[in-house]
Amino acid sequence: MPGRSTRLIIAAPSFGKDRYTPEDILARFRDHAAAHGLPDLAIEGGMQHQPTRTAVDHPFGKMVGRALAVGFDQEPIVTPVVGRLNPNYVWMEMLGLPMAEVSYGQYDCRMHAPDERYSLACLRSGILASAMVMIGAARGAGLSVGSRK
């Protein structure tokens, strides 16, 4: 492809003994390119964020799960790591706060497409779930709420 091309790389976070930084990953990409005969390939760092996550069994994660169950009147699907690029490390590493990201859209919403859609039912459920998270956070992650009905 002629011209300049940009690719987003989201490296899976490492939470074991070896924790990679964006600088480590950038150096590994450059080493890999050089080892494969591409030493002049321009590999730029761009936006870099430290990998972070809150364990799904953390009290905050459990509280968010309960809030979602109330808001959507069904058990949530929990994925411990989702590929996104945002500065969660600010909340977690710098402020020491847990973090959870939740998508309130339905599975066929066609997110970011020209014909993206969002149902009012999902919006209402998302608002209720968000309110439950705020109440739970205010109570110290001990979310004590009744059923949605």
C-alpha cells in the first residue's frame, strides 16, 4: 500500500512476574522488524497507556456484576480483558481505584457504523445499572439493592 499506514496495536496486559510497559513492547516490535530484514521500518509509539485491569472477583467487580444483573434483569456476560485503548492506569495505578468497563449496547448495534442503532430499552437498563454502580460505590461496594421489579 503506497503512502503512510497506521495500525493500532493493543497488547494483552501482563500481570505475572514480567509486566511489560508500552516502551518494552515498542522495543520488541522494532527488534522483530530488524530481525526480519526491516531495520528501517518506521515504528512509532503514538499514544501509550500502561496495561491495567481489575480482577473480576474483586469486590468492585462483583458489585458491578450485581448492578448489571439488576439493571438488565439478567446475569451479565463477564470478560476479564477487553481490547480497548484508554488510560485506565490513571484510575488504577495513580489513584488506586478499581475500574470496570461496561458496554450497554445490544449485540447487533453495529457500533460506530453509519447505521449504528441503540434501543431505548438498553438505554434505560444502562441508566439503571449505572445508578446501581454509583449507589454501590457510595456504599463502599456493598451494593444492597432489591430486584428490578
